[in-house]
Amino acid sequence: MASRVAMIWVSCLLLLAAACQGAGAAPRLRVGHYKRRCPSAEYIVKAVVGKALYQNPGLGAGIIRMAFHDCFVQGCDASVLLDPTVANPRPEKLSPPNFPSLRGFEVIDAAKAALEGYCPGVVSCADVIAFAARDSASFLSSYRINYDIPSGRLDGRVSLESEALRFLPPPFANLSQLVNGFKAKNMNEDDLVVLSGAHSIGVSHCSSFTDRLPPNPSNMNAALSALLQTKCPLAPNFTNDPTVVQDIVTPDQMDNQYYKNLRKRNVLFRSDAELLASSLTSRKVLQNALFPEVWERKFARAMVKMSAIEIKTAANGEIRKNCRVVNK
């Protein structure tokens, strides 16, 4: 009798713990989260991303950047996807770090629409971003970067321009600002250097780096500086702000060329150049430049680590039907 009472007591405690976890704790991310409820979820996202990148490889760079910009603001909750509303006219996507440069939204929309047709109300927009970023890295690296991404995230309901400005490191940030920004999200110097390697693909608006062009002082390679001056106006703005490739050697390939460029001062942003400002980060840059396989493995691990930042709970998260608006 006593043992039966004890078993009932333990069962009650377990049920109470589960109830508490459901109400306030973040869901446990796991690989294969959708295996039962939506078994083809990851394949659907991969097919949509693959089709989009075949037509425009640059979208892959935008999607990887989107994952970073999402996770560092409000956590990995797809808050970067929310459109402006009367109640919230200035969401994250309209903040200077994201507008007009962030792209790939239509790819996420297409993947979510395909998922809703197959398994409605099951896959979160936050997980779609995580899957799409993984698949983009794989396609753009010729499948050298591959990793399993745990899933089970929920979508957030809050998206504020002010928080994007607060948490996203600007291209003119110094090393101390970059390190502190990463540490605020439980990411370290190695993560900073490794994830910066994503600048081996994609393009940048001139306004993001003209602070490093004459007459401003800079340690940029003179040949690159001269080339950029022919492509960028003296006073860039939103109506006359051209783009240039971030990696002048292999612009459409996700590889370790970024680190080789960095060591030759052939990078656009001050935030890139600052990685050589300390012996610790300089050593990491050299390692990634010399050993591409090492960087590829570390990039995969860093993306998984980043994708777990500040996961929403059932109390403040949901699975959106439309990634651009919160559920009614």
C-alpha cells in the first residue's frame, strides 16, 4: 500500500513538473522534432530553398544573415519576419540594420506556405528560418557544410526596431563592442570569428563601409579601396546606394576565402578588420584561413549554438499561420 501511494505521489510530481514546463519553460529542441507530425518538413524547406538559390544564389547569403539578425534580437523566434502594423509601425525588419539590405523573406514565405499545405499549424516560422539557413550554407558551400539542426522553436509576438538597433552589431563596431555583443548572447570570441566567415558570400551596400574609404583613414588594402571608390558614390543614400560583393575572389561560394582576404586587408567592414585587433582573434583568423575543414565544422557548430538563443516558451510564443503576422 505504501509503495502504491509513493508511486502515485511521484506520478503527481511528474505531471506537475510537466505542467510547469509547458507553461513557463522553453521547449526542448531536438533533431527530428517534426518526425511524427510533419515528417517531410525539412525536405520541403530544403526543396524551396534549393529552387530559390538555383535562380539567385545571393538569397542564400540573405537567409544566413536573417538567421543571425533574428536570433540576436528577441532570440530565435522569427520576430524579424513580422510586418508593420497600426499597433507596431516600426518592427525589426524596418530597422536600419535590416532595411533595405535584409533579403530572403519571400523564400521563407514560400517554404511556410508549402508546409501549411502539407501539415497546417505544425512547423514554426522560427524553425523554417533555422532550416533555411542550414540549407543555404550547405548549397553555397557545395555541401561541405552540413549539420543537423535541433527544432521545436516557437514564434515570438514582439518585434521592435529599437531592439534591433540595440543588439545587432553595426559594421563600424570595434572589437570590444563585437565581443561584448556576442557575450550578451552567450556566444564567445571563437563564435564571433567563425560566424563572421559568412561574409564570404553576399553583397553589401556602399553605405555600410564608406567610413573606410578616403578621405577617412583606414587600413584597407589600397587596391581594394581604389576599386570600391569607382563603385560607390561619395554620399550614398537609400536611393543611390549601390551594392558590391563582400568577397572579391569567390563571391558566390561559402568558403574560408574570407579569412585569406582579411589577412590581406581585403575586407569591407571595420567589424571585419577588427578581428585582427587582438592576438586571440588573429590566431583564430589564421587557423580558419589555413584549415578550411576546421572552419566548416566550427561554422556548423556555431550555427547550432546560435539557433538556441533565448527560445520562446508556451507563455510568450506560438506557431504562426502566417510568418508576417501574429495569430489572432
